[in-house]
Amino acid sequence: MKKVFVLSLILVVSALGATNTFAQKFALIDMEYILKNVPAYEMANEQLNTMSKRWQAEVEAVQQEAQNMYKTYQADLVFLSSEMKTKREEEIVAKEQEAQELKRKYFGTDGELYKKRESLIKPIQDEIYDAVKEIATSKGYSVIVDRASAMSIIYATPQIDISNEVLTKMGYSK
């Protein structure tokens, strides 16, 4: 009887020990909060907005030019020969294509805005990633979730939010 009790006790203790070794530590970060507290990110965003507005104005100017050409064409339509009509239509189409090409050049998937965003924002994101990775390694976190992008998180206790710790690790004390 004593052997069965001791054996049961050993099994229970080892089972409890095994569950602790498989326990995982979790933490949250709020990427929006972190980015708002990184001055370089704010400056990069301002620079991107300025460029975007300038490029958008350039695209709109070419589009407006195409619209003006079309209005002039419509007004002159009765006075134009078929050759002139064709020539003007081709000029209008060329101007519209120029506007589309400009739009693609600046705002397309491989456009100037994308490339500029990549060059300005990626180093900041890499710095945040490195800080998070260091904290996760040093504190033994198995998973760190971004609260800002994880829509399925309804509630999380503030004790597991390490956003301020990430900012401190990056040199921005909060």
C-alpha cells in the first residue's frame, strides 16, 4: 500500500513538473503606441505625406490637362476635319495615358511612394523587431502579439503589455 501511495505521489509531482516545463509566457505590444512614441517614425510619415501630396498634385494637373483638352475638343468638334478629330482624340488619349503612367510611377505597387516608405519605415520596424526579440529572449516569452493588429484580442491584462519596455530598449524612455 505504501509503495502504491509513493508511486502515485511521484507520478503527480512529475506530471505537475511536466506541465510547468511546457508552460509558455505570452506578452503583448501595441505597435501603434510604440510608433507614435518614436520621433523618427513621425518625421518619416510627415515626409511621406509631403511627397504624396506633391505627386498627387502632379498627377491631378496632368488629368486636368486631359480634361481641358477634351472640353476644347468637344467645343471645336463641329469645325474639325476628320483628320483633326483623329489627331486630337489621339492627343487626349495620350495625355490620359500619361496621367495613368504617372500615377502608376508614383503610387503603384513598385512606385516611388512604396520605395520611399520602404527606405524610411523599414529601418524603424527592424529596430522595433530587434528590441522585441531581445526582450522575448531575455524574459523567456514564447509569443509576443501585436495588440494593434490582432483584432481577435478582446481583452488583455495590462501586466503583459511590454510596449514601454520595447520603447526603453530602443532608447525612448516613457
